[in-house]
Amino acid sequence: MFTSWLGAGSRAVAMVGEGEFALRALPAEDVYLFVKRFDNAQVVRAADPSEGQRCWQAIAATMLGAVLLIGLLLPSAYRLLAGYQLGKLQTERRMLERERAELQLEEARLLSPQRLEELARAQQMIDPEPETVQYLTPAKGSLALNFAAAKAKAAVTPVAAPTPAGQ
């Protein structure tokens, strides 16, 4: 028979079914499990008095952990931002130094004696001949000469005190 290789040789095996299409019984096939449905809708959970305290402790521990984590990461973040700012400032410094060098070169070019001579010729400014130069002598009573005398006179002359309007 074909089923001899399944172990149905020497021992008797319980067969289910009829004829050629019979199957061996499955293990624990005769066990019947009963499942009862429970309805817990009317059951009220008893309040745990320590549950609120545990909840607040968990919230406090979480907040403390967050503060510690932020405290540990904040110096690194500041260092990173300072590095970025330092890089920007170094780039700006190089740019400003380059601009300063260009401006100094431009200033030297504009203030060169050859350039000033060209501008003077363009505006018809010429050096006067030595015999056409006239030197001015200060006249008596000019402001520059009287400044020292006026200062000395003010130090010697007393100033009268103002009188009240009703007297």
C-alpha cells in the first residue's frame, strides 16, 4: 500500500474517512476549546492615588532630561555658529584689505605730481614768476595781530555786574 512510508506499518493508526481517501487523525483533534466573550463596559476602574504623583514625576524627569540635553548641546552649537561667523569675518577682512589696497593705489595715482601738473595745466593754473609775487604786510588793527592784545586787555578789564531791572 502507498501509506506504508508514512509510518502506518506495524502499528495501528486511527484513520478518519472511508476507503482510499482516509486521513490519519490530527493530534489533539478531539480537544474542544470554548471561548466566552466578556463585556467589561460596566466595570469601573479603581483610581490609583499614586498615579497622579507618578505622572508628575515622569513629566519632571522628562523636562530635567531635556534641559540637561540642551545644556550639553548648547556650547557645541555656539561654537559651530561662532566658527561660521569667524569664517564670514575673515572673508570680509580679506575683501576689505583688497579694497583698501585698490583705494590706496588709486589715491597714489591721483595725487602723483604728474597728475596734479596735468590738472593744473587743464585748468590753466601756472606757477607765477618770482617777480610777480607780492607779499602782504599785516596792517595795524588786523584781527590776527589784535587777538593777543584783546586777550590781554580782557584779562585786565573787570566786567561790571548786571543790575536788577527794578532798580
